[in-house]
Amino acid sequence: MKLKRNVLVIGVLIVVGIAFVLIKNSVDQADKISNQTSSVGEFRADASDHQTKKLPALIDLGKGTCIPCKKMKPILDELKIEYKGRAIVEIIDLRYETKAAKEYGIRLIPTQIFFDAKGNEVYRHEGFMDKQSIKMKFAEMGVY
């Protein structure tokens, strides 16, 4: 009888411990989402700026955990600086912006979508895209 009670107490403690860990992870994930700086909302603000300035745009949609996405981030960061005032370069992390995947019809990550100055999609690429290929696509769009 005493053994059954001890086993039951240990079982309850294990369940409570697991529940605590799951709740803590859930709260941590919510904090990460609320602290995420690159969001669809921010891109929409950039996109409205893009419309007033008539700038073409490149949107990269991926996850910070995939290898090609990790390889593209420094390239996109460089291009964001290099094309400042001539084009918008934006990264959307689908771990935090899950609705963007559906909104942009993403089937594979990373996906790069190029928009002209009027906001029309002119080119879509799935997978890793090197810096030279991105620059060539911008050049085809008249962005130098």
C-alpha cells in the first residue's frame, strides 16, 4: 500500500514538472514573438513607404533555423545597406510571422519575392539565392 502511494506521488510530481516546463517554454516563445523586430506589419509599413517612394522591393521569407536561410541573412543585410534609398530589402522570419506564409503563398523556404515599384510581384525564387543573382535580378528591374 505504501509503495503504491509513493509511486503515485512520484508520478504526480513528474506530471507537474513536465507541465511546468511546457508552460515556461510557451511563455518564452510568446516573449520571442512579441520582441521580434522584423514583422509583416513592419513590412507593410515599409511597403506603404515603398509605394510613396515608388521603390522596388525584395522580400525574403524563411526561418532563422534553416541552413539556406542562415546563409542568406548576411547577404540580405548587406544588400539592405547597399540598396538603401533605391530598393527595399526585407527579411520575414516565418517562425514568428506564420500568417505571412499563407499570405505570400510560400511552399518552400527560403523564398525571395521581387516586387516592382508599383507593388506587383515580378519574380519569385525558392531556395538559396546568392548575392550576385539578386543583384542581377535588381539590375533587370532597373535598380543599380
